[in-house]
Amino acid sequence: MFTGVKVFSATKAKEREELGENVTRWMKSNADLEIVDRVVCQSSDNEFHCYTLVLFYRHGKQQAPQP
């Protein structure tokens, strides 16, 4: 079960290079969210290559039990 979706997409070479950093930055600033699934897509035509990362999350990240 998820309560939200975040989509990251990049078409231009510079955007594709920065995609990982953007995802990491978003995840750090939303550390209270629990990522429950993801979908990664790549599409291309003669000129463009587009990467899309879709994160499915829910609010209230559950903490691991302390030993």
C-alpha cells in the first residue's frame, strides 16, 4: 500500500547525469517516507533518451526494532 508517488524524469544529457543526485537529495529531505516500490523506465528515439524513475512511498517510515 502506498500513499504517494514521486516521478523523476530526465531527457537531456546533463539532466540524466544529475538524476541520481536529485533522487538522493529528495530522499534525504523526505527521510520520514518509506519507499515501498519503484519503477525504472528508459525510452529512446533517434534523438532523445529519456530515463524515468517512479517512487511509490507511504508516510511514517517504520523504524527497525532495537536489539
